[in-house]
Amino acid sequence: MEQKIYSVSQINRYIKMVFDKDTFLNNISIRGEITNFKAHYTGHLYFTLKDETSTIKCIMFKSCATNIKFKPADGMKVVITGKIGVFERDGAYQIYCTTMSPEGLGDLYLAYEQLKEKLNKEGLFAPEHKKKIPYLPARVGIITSRTGAVIRDIINVSTRRYDKVNLLVYPAAVQGVNVAQTVTEGIKVFNELNNVDVIIIARGGGSFEDLFGFNDETLARQIYSSNIPIVSAVGHETDFTICDFVSDLRAPTPSAAAELVYPQSSELIKRIALDKTRCINAQQNLISRRRDYVERIKAAKLEKGPIDSINRYRITIDSIVKKSENDIRIGIEKYKSEVTKYMTKIDAMSPLKTLTRGYSVTENIKTGNIVKSIKDVNKKDKLKITLCDGNINAVVE
């Protein structure tokens, strides 16, 4: 008996018919992770659903896609419902999706996006509501874990840039269910005590789930209502939380937050010197302009009026000159006082000031290291002891 031969179209049509008659495949729910997502200009959604070992192509037509309340993206875990059918032309089967809902990370991401959109519409992220970070804060409040690398990094960077730092730490949970509550309490405490000039909220990097405690609405509103400027330093440079958007300044890392809050000592000295030069030049220019103005008035009046009018103008001019000189003198004294105040601060930072109070610095000549402990020296080591007015050489006995 001769075997019947079928065309490709006939086979694909038959397979499609088999799929269409299978009630199991006609209404099925599947979970998986979205990949190769593409939103077509027609409104249709094309993507692949995958798990640890397999993938399946999916399509959601515009009529169903308009009912989705979130924006699908690669990496989101979702649950879809629909039917599995065959695209007859290509002989390929795919899922024709009718509904889609997030699962796992998708739920968190959806909540994050929805809160972000809500607060943005209310104006909590608006630049005009951002408070200015003080140039040289007297005290900085840190809200973070009392242990770990984050607080050590902030201390190291701050003291390296400016040795008169004053840090006050409020211990808070930076991971787990208590993150939002403890950080919110920290902001409230600092605002009630009003004992810091700026607040840094800090946490190291982590996964989206690890950082999700910083995507809390109550925390966001507390940051927004804070009377003290807040710097957010949560996660790494590529991590973004609601806390970042609502804070007055976002730092990519906790170390960067310390750099943004505390100026370099050398930069501070240069700025004071530059301001001093500008003040002097401004006062000299003002005096010169006033004198030129007086001379022009004197020359104009001498040409026009009789001697009594000239005398009256001379008296007026003398009064203007005296007042101008007095104003300028007061202005110069004011700027001198400001410059003296800053120079006093700078002088207080000098290590020599510490030495004049009876302290000394001991250096191991062999290693070149500063001696901080008896363990740093051995017998017969040669030492150099630096005092405020000179050096003493010594040997360890």
C-alpha cells in the first residue's frame, strides 16, 4: 500500500487543530520570568517566558495588554493566563496571553513604581523643595547600622578631609522589616533635638529586596517634612530607592556622602584666601568710584554757580565723603572680623597647636612609622620625638 504524502501546510494545520481541541491547553496559567520583552507600536506585547531549563514564546494582543496596570520588563517574574496555540505559517507554538500579574520581585517592583509615581505627582521629588546642604556643618547626624563597613567608611573619609568632624550616630536597622520604622524614628529624633546641621542616611549595596525597606511611603514623607537637610547614601551608584528621590541630595555611596558633606581642609583655606582678596578689591574699587564721583561733582559745580552755591555743595560733598569713608571702614572691619574668625578655625586645626599643649609625636626612624603602641618598637630601635620647638633623638632600652 502506497504511503500518503502530506504537505507542510497540512501538517501544521492538523497540529493547530489538535492544540485548539485540547481543553487543557485552551485555559492555562503559567509562571515564569520575562525575557526578550518588546512592546510593539501597535500595542501588542511580544516576549519569552522562561524558567531554569526552558522557554516559551508569548504574545499578548493590545485588547488584553491595555488591562495591565504595570509596565512589564525583562527580569520580572509574572503569572500569565491564556491558551497555547500554533502559529500555522511558521509551525511554531506560543502562548496567547489574556492576563498578566507580577509575582515575587515583580510585586516589589510594581509597588516601588506605583509609590514613585504617586509621590512624584504630589511634588515630593521637586527640585524647588530641596534644602541646601550647609558648606561646613558643625555636626553631622548619621542614620545607619552601628556596626559594619558603612560607618567606618564615613568616619575615615570625613576625618581625612576635615579633622574637626563631629559625628552623631543613630543606630538603625538597614535590612529587614524594621528598616523604615527605625530610620523614620532617627529622623524624628534629630529633628526634635535639633542637634545636627545635616543628616546622612547610609547603607551599603544589596539586592532590590535588601533595599526595599527604603521604598516606604511613611519614611519618604518623614524625609520630605524634615527641617534638617538629608543626604541619601543607600546602596551603590546604580541602586535607586524612594529615599534617594525625596532626599535633598543623593550620594552614590556612603563614602561619597562624606565627601559631599565635608570640604577638604586645603580647599577651605583657599576659599578663605580668595574671599579675603575679593573683599579687599571690592572695597578699594568702591572707594575709587566714590572719589571719582566726588571729583566730577566738584568740577561741574565750580563751572556754574556763584561762590555761595559752591560752598553749599562743598559741604554736601564733604558729608558724602565722610559717610562713604565711614561705611567703607565699617565694611572693612566686618570682613576683617570674618577673615579672622576663619583663620582662627584654620589655626586651631594645626597639629602644632596640639604639640604646644605638651604632646609629642614619636617616629620609629627604622620603619618611618608613627609609634602608637609599645608593640610598634623593639629594644635598641632609634626614635625621633617631635616637640613644638624641635626634635629629640632617643634609643629604646
